[in-house]
Amino acid sequence: MRADVFLVDFGHAATRSQAQRLIAAGVEWRLSPRAPWQKVAKNGDDIPSVAEVRLLDSAEAQYLSRGGLKLEGALQATTLSVAGLRCLDVGQSTGGFTDCLLQQGAAQVVGVDVGHGQLHERLRSDPRVICVEGVNARGLTPGALQQDCELALSEVIEEVDDNETQPEAPYSWMRNGGLVDEEYDDSDDAKDRDIERFKAERAEKAKARAAGTLPVERRRRPECAGVDTTPLFDVVTGDLSFISLTLVLPALVPLLAPEGALLMLVKPQFELQPGQVGKGGIVRDAALYAVVEQRIRDCCAALGLQVQAWLDSPIYGGDGNREFFVFARRGA
């Protein structure tokens, strides 16, 4: 069995990409307690399905993605505690930040991502997590976010058509076989035009259902009855790509509670002009980091955010770029 597949199938890693990072950090296997350990050199190396495996560096497996390690380092550096708090995770993706927040004791994490189907199933099924998909963080508003949260917690109530249902017309269906004497009052019975109208309405309904235009009724799933969807958060975190934070922060501030904390990953390659970014999307001029920092600080100040710290991410980006965190608080 391929080494990266083995690690996922036997629960050592949550995803293939995480398994590959574990292999890069060091993985060994053996067939019996007395057998020597054999090092896995590459992702495609074969590991027998009955083998015992050990990880030489398990840090990569602590969270669902490396993002969790980045956020953990930032939380430690800022001494920010999220225990018992409601958090918003912008750019949730597979859930590295969300995983870290939950492991640090967050009471709830609402995650927003422009994509679909990326969040790991372990987090998707966690009652403390609300996953809002297909939403661009730049366009977030409190009302829209709360509505999206309600949709995420709801189920569609399917209306089942009963083919035996008839229009409101007592005894009309008995005309050919029922006993109707001369005293029977048929004034309330459905007339032919009522029956035809009823059939037409049902046909239109079936057509709308097939076209996906039939209005649907939703209700919260029973297990989500007590979930809080108030669009105001104690902590806002984020890991975004292909967009400047200066375009997103204006939408996030109204979602931040008074004196709430904002801890965002800053990727310089998305804060600079194309001519300032080198080949492969790498920022090679270290002097530009100060430009990025000042730009983010100015944006925060304009939005009423007080920057508490600017710090290095403990881990480089996947493309090799140096990354930073900005830690700020909203005014009282």
C-alpha cells in the first residue's frame, strides 16, 4: 500500500497532503517488535498493511492542515485565549484554523469560504461548527451571514404529493358508485372546472419542481435548535488567498464585538502590486515586508482597529513565501 494512502487509511493523517508532510518529517515502519525500523523515503513507498508505523515528528498531524500550526503559534505569541468564545474563521477551507480554535477551547466557530465541499468531515459534523460555503468574505454583512448560518443549520421540508388527493368536494368521487338520493345537496361538490383547475395547479407545481424554481420551506434541524447565529464574534481569524486584506477587513469589522480580537494571516504576495512579486509568486525583496505592514496598519487604523502586534508566522507558506499575522482589537 502506498505510504501516504496507508497513513490516511489507518488514521495517522486526515488527508493525503497531510500524510505527505508527515512523510517529509519522518515516518518509519516495521513488521514485528524485533524487526528493524525502515524509513519511508517517498510518498509512493510500499508499506505492508499489517505493519507498525511510527511518526518521527507528529506535529503535522496535530491539526487538519498546517494552518492550525500557524494559528497555534500566533495565539501563543499574542497570549490570546479563545476558550469559551464564539469565533469567525474566514477562508475556512479544509479547517486548519477551525481545528486549532476548537482544540484551544472555542465554544463555536462559524466558518466562511468561497469554495464548496472543502471542510473535513470531522469538523463538518462537529456541533460547534457552522460551515457557510460559496460566500465571498469581501461581501459579508451581518444580516447575510446570519441568514447563511440559518440555511446551513436547516433542512428542506419536502412536500409529498398524494396522487389520491382530490379537491375539496365531499362525495363527488362517489358519483359513479355511491348512493346519492334526491335529497343530496351537491352545491359544495367540486365542479368540472374546479377539478381541471386542480389538475393544472398540480401540473404547474410539478414543472416548477423539475426546474428547481418551486419555493421551498426550511426549518432548523432538531439537533441545531439551540445554536447561536448572532453575527457578532469575540474573535475573528482568517487565512485568505488571492485577495488583499484591505478589501476584506471593512466587511469583518462590523462582525467583531466591541473589544473583540482580530488575528489574520497576512500573505505579502497578495498585498503588493504584480511588479513587486517575483517569479512563481515569491516576494524576494525583504524591504517590501515593511510596505505590507504599513499598508495593513493604515487600513486597520481607518477602520477603528487598534493593532496590538505584528508578528512572523511560525511556518512559511506552502509556496515558500514568508507570512505574518496582524493582531488587532476593535474599540470599545
